Amino acid sequence: MATFFGEILPVSSRAVDDDDDDDDLEPLDCDLWMRWSEKAQADMKTSDDGTLQCHTLVVAIGPAATGFARVYILHEEFDLIGGIFGGIKEHDFNTFQQTSPTDKTCYLYRSTQNPLIMVCQCNVDISPEQSYSFVTKLFAGINLNTTYISILCTCSTSEYKSDIPILDMQPPFLRALKSAKFAGTPLCPYVEQPNVIAGLPAQLLSSCQIHGHRAVLYCCYTDTIYLTSAMMKTYIPLLNSTPIKDVIQKNPHAEKELKKIVALHTSHNTLYL
């Protein structure tokens, strides 16, 4: 359960009988682990505070956000500098190369032309219990004092509460939340009350709020469970925002790459039909 701003609240379920035997329940492993590349570790050792310097950090969560980041940001030269591991289940689809957009991975990339730009692609299902560990591991190695953090995620319109009919809002559509330290104006309307952002996106934004980091969260609300080009294109206005617009060049092959990602996800979703 989460409040409007998103912090996780411990609650007990009334559907559980106090006399139920919990001996058969497996303990949940909430801890994740971070692995840095040799280059990143070398840079940390030479820095004054033992962290990587960063001016722009984009955290993309879920297939739509990671697909957008892959097509519109990572099409330029980026190096893989780290990964957060854990949360992968036995039935999750992965290639041996771990490079497919459908792979359940969480990798951190850094621009080769401008090392102050980083992108975290999280295509793993991170449970609410693992969210704190995820944020701690990610932020521990990065100096965020002067960083602009953009958090991209997706929610279902079935969870969206509004006086306006959802169909009139023409899903997919974008809504935003920001930390107090972020002085800019989001590129879309704010998430209206009483709607909430939960899970990993909420933990990321809450951490930024607590520690005084500049962060803005953009949530794509969609009415389908299947990945579409329209969902990934919903985040395109971010390319015109500061500071992303100053460092990212247009991808001339964007439409072609979007179709490839959609086709790959479609074939995976129908694999067991």
C-alpha cells in the first residue's frame, strides 16, 4: 500500500487466518546486488568521493520505458558500466546474450561522448520489498548532488481515477510527479489525486525527495497489456526537455527500431498460445 507520494506502508491482510501455518512459506529474498564494470570501478577509485559523477540520469522501468530509452537515447554510443541483479524468475524469458529488449535485465549505461549522462534500463519485475535495496544499490555509486533524475514508468488506466472518462483522455497519456528540489515544470499534467504511484518508481522518487535530489517522474497510463509503438512514443516530449535536449541527437531509424521491438514482444507474448 502507498500514500499519494508513494512511500511503502506496512499493512497486514485481513484475508489471512491467524491460525494458518506459515511453515510452508518460502522466505522472500529482498536483497539485490550491484556489479560495476572494471572501467567504472577504476573511475570510482580516482574520484574524490568514490562515486561516479553524473549530470543526467534516466531510469526507465518496464518494457515501454526501456524500449523508448533504447530507441531514442541509447542509439548513440553508450558503454555498459554496471548491472543490478536479482528478481529474475525461472519462467522469465532471456537470451544468452542478454541484449534482447525482452530480456529480464537491469543494466546501467554511460555515454562515451559525455560520461556525465547515464541511463538505467530496468526490465526486471522489482517487488515492493526489493525496491529499497534497488534504490540503495543504484544511488550508492553515483554522485547525485547536481544530477537531474528522470524516472519513466507505466501504469494501467484501470487504476486511474478521474472525473473525465478514460476514453476521452485518449490513452496512452502521460502524467508527472516531481521532488521539491526539482525547480522546473513537468512537460505534462501532474498525477491527479487520489491516484498513487507505487512500487519501484515510488521508492525512487521518495528517496529523491528525502535526500534532496532533483527528480521528476513521468508515468505512461495505458489501456493495454501489450507493448505498442504509441506507448513508447508517449515519452517523446522528454527529448525536448532540459538537459536531455542538449545532449541527445535524433535517431533517424527510430520508426524501424520501434517496429522491431514491438514485433519481438508480440512474438514472445504469443509463444505459449
